[in-house]
Amino acid sequence: MARKEIKSEITGSVWKILKRPGDAVGEEDSLMILESMKMEIPVLAEASGTVAEIRVEENTPVAEGQVLAVLEV
């Protein structure tokens, strides 16, 4: 299986993590929700597969381009 890194497209903070390692996901399923400037932005799976890693925790800041999760596809 290949591994795909899911990166943040914005600077903000992790509001809610929706998926955990081991969870199966479909393409465009929401993995987590980021908050930036009082807006909620979903982070979507870019392919179907299994969540291998979640590299952030709720209520922590993230930078644009930071790896948030890794999928096995």
C-alpha cells in the first residue's frame, strides 16, 4: 500500500478530529475540522484508504503545508 500525506491548506488550529488511526475512509470524507478566523474548514481525504496516522491533536495550532494525517491507499 502507498502512503499519502494530508497537509493543511491554511494556518489555523485543529478544532475537532473526526477520524482515528485504523478508520477506513472514502475519498473526500472529512478527517478533521480546522478553525481559522472563526470559520470551520474541513480537511478531506484525498483518496480512499485507511487512516495510518493523525499527527496533530485537538486545540493545537497548525501551519499551512503541515502534515496533519497519513493515509494508506
